[in-house]
Amino acid sequence: MTKEQISGYQLFMLSTILYMAGAMGSLFKTLAEVSKQDAWFNFIFSMLYAWLIAYLLYRLGAAYPGKNMFEICEAACGKWLGRLVNVIVLFYVLHLLVRDLRMFGDFIGTSVLQRTPTEFIYLSSVLLLIYYATGNVEEFTRSVNLLFPVILSSLLLLPFLLANEMDFSRVQPMLAQGPGAIVKGGALSTGWAGEIFVFGAFLNYLGSSRQFYVSLKFGIVSSTILLTVLMLLHMTVLGAPTTARAMYPIFTLSEQINITDFMDRLDVVMLGFWMPSYFMKMILLYFCLMAGLSSMLGTGKMRGINVMSGWFALMLTLVSFKSVMEVYRFGSYASFPITLIVQFCFFACVMTGMLLRNRGKRKRSRLPGGSAATTAGGWAMIAVALAALFIGSYTGHLYKLYGIIGAWVYAAALAGSVTFNALDFWRSNRIVRKPAGGRQP
């Protein structure tokens, strides 16, 4: 039996889809409520938290090669404590899946298929999850290879399609609310960014833990740039008050696309491009749930527990929330403390167990980046972006020009960080992957 594997490029696409789809639900609404016209500065904080999670997963993968995070937890913490921690993680992943299923069903039922019972939408979504779980992650990533360029292209086209609707006076004055509102919005966004944690279930799918870290890190920073641009579009096209009132701001934004007098209702076309990304995110969560259950039960296969787990998730989706507003409040405000508590418990237990088991054994840990120049350059750009953000937010209310300069420096530094991470990603995957013209055994 051949071992399932995915490439660094595929992990980059999966991480981008999971990171983007999570924020495109209702996060824009939450950030507009908290940070108002400065909401597009929030994503750097969630990016740094996601980088921290990616680094900790890298350390686990380097210490226990060939194992996923559930198997590592049992190996580091022992059988009983490890299983207890794994149960907590599985409940966390299940709550993410149920929340996304309910939010997706309510969105489709209220915005697109108003006459279709939402229960049927939930059922159709769960059947799709069960269908994909009859295969494996490697087969799923092949469909991602086909759909990712289409999804990315549709997002990159949005600024051009909405160029005639933009009004930059809606984001003025920039950075005038002080650092408190920006930090508060950034903290709330980490609840969604922490979902990058589920990739720990696929640590054993890449041949190199360093490649895992670099690919995941590049997917996170690329998504941060895309989310920043999308949030800026919301602010300049809809404005902060409308974005905060809309239940699904991304759909409201796409409704503003109007090219001449006969090319309207392109929002339906754009929705057809974005729906697969949300499905892919739920499929990733479901694969993570299956990986955890199969590791704990020792089955090694997902198919035996697939259908039963799908029906259980459907039942929880139907009974967990009374209304869409409950889902929104839970996803926007409760995700932050739940994510921090669960992930802190997991890493604290596993890292402590690793230190106790490796006591007396000294190993030199290599930094997971590529060359020292690109790694240092990427972190220098992040330092510049944070400095510009905080200096601008402290002085923006005194003079309007200070806030504008801080915003421009922040945007340029964030773009520079993407460039350095892209070089690191290309170098890492160029070294690790097999030559295309190599002989097959």
C-alpha cells in the first residue's frame, strides 16, 4: 500500500482556502462593528497568531516524523492523558464543523435558495462530506488543484469589477481611532485564524516538516493580503456602517458589481466561484475529525466511521443553534476564547510531555526558514508594518496626514513580507520536490 502524500504547493492552496473561507463568512461584519473604517488593519495580528501555530506544528512534526498531531499527543503525553487531550481537540473541530455547516445553510437558505428548506441544504452538505471522506486527502487535493485558480482569479478580479463604486473618503480619517479598536478587532480575528491548527492532522502527509512550515506560512501571509484587500473593498464600496449591518457582507459587496446596463447580477456568478471554497474548508475540517477518530480508535481507516460521523454532525447542526444570530455571535465572539483555551491546552500538554521524555537528550533545533536573508527580510517587513500601524494609530487623530502615511507604509511592508515569503516558499519546494524528469522505479 502506497503512503498518501501531498506537495507543498497543494498545502499552500489548502491553507489559503481554509484561511480565506473562514473569514469570508461573517468576520467582515464583526470587524466593521469593532474597528469601523480601520478594520482592514486587523489581519496582521491573526496572521502572527497563525504563524505561531504553524511553527509549533513544525516542531511537533520535526520531533515525531511520520505522525499526525493526534498520534504525537498520545506519544508525548501517554495513552490516557493523550486521549483526553485528543477528545478535547475533537470536540473543538466538531464545533467548527457544526458552526460552518449551520452558517452555510442559513446563508444559502436566506440569500440564494429562499424556498428550499434549510434542513435539505444541511443534508446535501453532509452527504458531500461523506462522499469525499470515502476517498482520501490526496484525492481531495486533486480537485483543489482544479478549482483553486478559478477561486483565486474571481477574488483578484473584484477590485477591477468594483473600481467605479469605490469611494476612498469612506476610509477617512485613517488610523484615527487609536490602537485599541485595531487590537480588539485583531484579537477577534484570531479566533478564525486559529483554524489553521487543523492542518496538524496532515503533518504526516508531507515528507519534510520544514516544507510543511514554509508552505503553511506562505498560505497564511498570502491570505492575509487577500483579506486586507477584500476588507478595504468593503470599506470603500459599502462603508463601515453598511458592512456592520449586513449579515453576509461579501454577498452584499458582490451585488454592487454593475458593468454597463445589461451586465448585472454578476453576484450569482461570483457566488458560484466562492461556494466551492467554503465546501473545501468544511471537507478539511471533516477530514481532520476523521483522522482524529481513526487515530484514537486504532482503525487506520476513515471509511468505517465515516457515515456515522456524518449523521452525528448533521444532528448537531440541527439542534445546536436556534437562529442564525446565535451562530453569528458564537462564531464571531466565542471562537476567540475557545480557540485560545483548546490550543493552549494541547500545546502545553504536548510540549511538556516532549520535554520530559527528551530530558537529558540535547538536540540542536534548526530554524525552519529558508535562507537567512529571506527569513530576516520577511520578519523585518512585519516589524515595519507593526511600527507603522502603532505610530500611525497614536498620531492619526492629531493630524490626518500621519494616519495616511502610516497606512501606506503598512500596506507596502505587508506586500514586502509576501515577497520574501514567496521566495522562501519557492526555494523550499524547489529543493524538496522530486525532479520532473526523474526515473520511475
